[in-house]
Amino acid sequence: AKSQAWSALFSEPMSELVKRYTASVFFDRRLWQADIQGSLAHAEMLAAQGIISAQDWADIQRGMAQIRAEIESGQFEWKLDLEDVHLNIEARLTQLVGDAGKRLHTGRSRNDQVATDVRLWLRDEIDAIATLLRELQAALVEVAARHVDVILPGFTHLQVAQPVSFAHHLLAYVEMFARDEERLADVRRRTNRLPLGSAALAGTTYPLDRARVARTLGMVDERGEPQLCLNSLDAVSDRDFAIEFSAAAALIMVHVSRLSEELILWMSQNFGFIRIADRFTTGSSIMPQKKNPDVPELARGKTGRVVGHLMGLLTLMKGQPLAYNKDNQEDKEPLFDTVDTLKDTLRIFTDMIGGERDPATGQRSGGLTVNREAMEAAARRGYATATDLADYLVKKGVPFRDAHETVAHAVKAATSHACDLSELPLAVLQGFHPLIEKDVYDVLSLRGSLQARNTLGGTAPAQVQAQIERHRARLAPL
Ligand code: ARG
């Protein structure tokens, strides 16, 4: 029996090495559902257009139903000789239903077929990732809601800068992930467009109804308008939707990686700000006291591979002339690994931060544990309220630059007494500036400092609470 889709012309078989080198079935079989979905939409349209018979269409449906069952039950025999997922499924279809199977490929090429499959598969993965991203945001928002009045030092240059609410700090990540969600929605629009009908590269001679196929596959915009790739050369060779997705994924991982870095710092003995549950840590084979933050460290590490995949895809595309080239087969493994890595990372972070969800009640428990005393003690070291003292003087009429200089002297004095600004006696403070009065201690307190930053987007508890409510409304019904 003929084992290749083009064998008549060839005078010698492929060597085993070349077969293995060119085959993709051992990774692209992952696209089988999209491949069947795309084939059924194509065949339905061929029948509706009178290009194949109603009987052919019925046979194709029957054959595909059996193939689906075989793949799901693990019975399907994937063959390296048949190169890829497309030829494997088509060959089995023909084995099962005869000529109808051979008619399926009418007006179609593997070039528009594979482009369609990857888009369908990725569209559904984008939806799954968007949901996971929303769950992570919701977990962060709920931890934030419990810690609005917990104060830690905010850093610049990793030097103590000004006190901030721990909730405010967590909500900074929620903002990043919210933008990531927007980016995914944007990528989804450009992913959800139909290449089928472009055939190998130039279009096809059959009277295909491309819009019908697009509607069947849900490749429509918000108004239900079918979304079609409108240049056949571009349709079969474009992978920029995959590159864009990888860029969005890399950025999500970069955000996770920054959070990881903070979690790792915060749980080191020198900070002692938080604990993560034991199930996210590992011990040491030599040092009995150790609990290592393996999960955030691995997330930080895995960011490298996702960023690497983006570089891989960009490089894959840069030298390709129009239209389809086999290079594009190399788009799949980086894309698959990006999706797997990202989904696992988002799931594990949601559990690690928010706790695991009880399926019965929907409540999460066992997430991040916060040591508020350690955070506040750290905020009291390092003169985090020095800016507040300068602002206090400015409000009494002192020009900001002079106030800045005055406070620098006060910080120097407090440093040499090894105490906080708020621990300097009033008489000492007045020695730095006569306008200083007893009410200065209100602004020198951590809580006073927070309260005072009541601008939109600032760390004052009222502002933070308002942001929590905004995020809750945005993330409902999670
Ligand atoms: N396995 C191929 C890919 O992933 C399918 C398309 C092959 N088309 C071709 N003309 N060789 O890109």
C-alpha cells in the first residue's frame, strides 16, 4: 500500500533518519482535535457547495467520529511514516470510509490546514490561559483585601524608600496581570482568523464558501462577522499570531518572575516577611534546617525558557520567503512548551498565593502567610518617613529643597543615635527647624505616612480599598 501522500513521483524511499528528521507526528498529534474540527467544517462546506456528495459528507462524519473515539481511547495507531497529524488522520479516514476520505482534501492543502489547526488550538489555549490569569488576579486581590493595613517598606534600588500597604504592593501585580489579560484578548482577535480556502498558496479553483467555514469554526468577531485571512500567500505563511502570543506569554512570565523574586527575598531569614506553605518548598539533603522556595525559583527559571521560545519563533520567521516553508513546522514545540509552562505556572501561583480552593465551598485556604510585625519593623528601620517630614515643613512654608536638606541633617542625627526619626525628642527636632511642632509625630508614624498619600493610585488605605473594589467588580464572578 502507498504510505505517502505523494509517492508516485519518487524513485527512492526516505531513509529512516530523514523520516525521523522531517516527521512531526510525535509532537503535532497534540493538534488532533483542531485537525478534526477543521476537516469537518471544510467537508460540511464542500457538501453544502455541492463539491462532494451528501453521502461523502455522512461518511466523513462517521469516519471522524470513529477516529475521535480511537484517539481518545489510545487505540489510534500514529505512524511516523505518515509524517504528521494531518496525514495520519486523513489516511485512517480513507481506510475507514474509502473514497469519501480521499475527497476530503479537495480545495485544501496541508499549508492552509496546519495554519488553521494551530490557530484553533491556540485560540482555545488563550481562553484557558485568560481564565487562569483572572484566577491568579482574584487570589492576589483577596490576599490584598486582608492586608490593607499591613505596612512594609517600599523600596527603590532595594533601599528602604517609603512605607506602603502590603495590599498596595500586591495590587501592583494585579495591574500587570490585568494588562496581560488585555494583551491576550488582543492576540486572540488576530489568532481567530481563517486561513482555510487559501489552499497551498494561491487560492483554489473550487467554489469554496470560506465565510461558512469561519462561522462553523467560531472564527467570528463580536458582531458575528466571519474573520478570514484575506491574502492566500500570507494566510499559509503567517505565524505572527503565534509570535505575538509568545510575546504576551513571555511578558506574563516576566511579571511572575518579578513576583517570584520578591517572594524569595521576603521569605529569606533576613526579611522574614512571609511564609509560603510547605508543599511549595523543599528541604535540603544536607542542611536539616532548610525550607527552600523551589516553586518561585523555578518560575523565575522557567521564564528563561519562555523568553527563549519567543526568540526562537522570531528567528524561525526572519529569513522565510513567501509562502509556506517547512521551517514553520518548528513553530509547534516552542509554542506547546510555552502554553504548558505558562498554564502550570499560573495554576501553581494561584494556589501558592491564594491557597487551594475547596471544591465544596469555593473558599481558598493555605495561601501566603504574612508576618505583619516583621514588615512593620522593617519599615521603621531605614527612615521611611523622611519624605513625610520634608513635606510637613513644605506645608509650613519651607521651600522643598531646603526642607530636604533639613531632614537629611535630622536623619544623620537619628542614625548616630541609632533611633528612628519618630524617636527623636521634640526639642531635638526643633533644633533642626523652629517650625516643627508636636503634630510632627503624626506624619512620622508609618500609618500617618500612608494616610497622607491619598491621591488616586496612592497607598492610602482608602485608595487601596477603592482599587480592591474596582478589581473585584472587574474580576466577578470569580
Ligand atoms: N507538518 C507540517 C507543518 O507543521 C504541515 C504542513 C506541511 N506542508 C507541506 N507542504 N509540507 O507545518
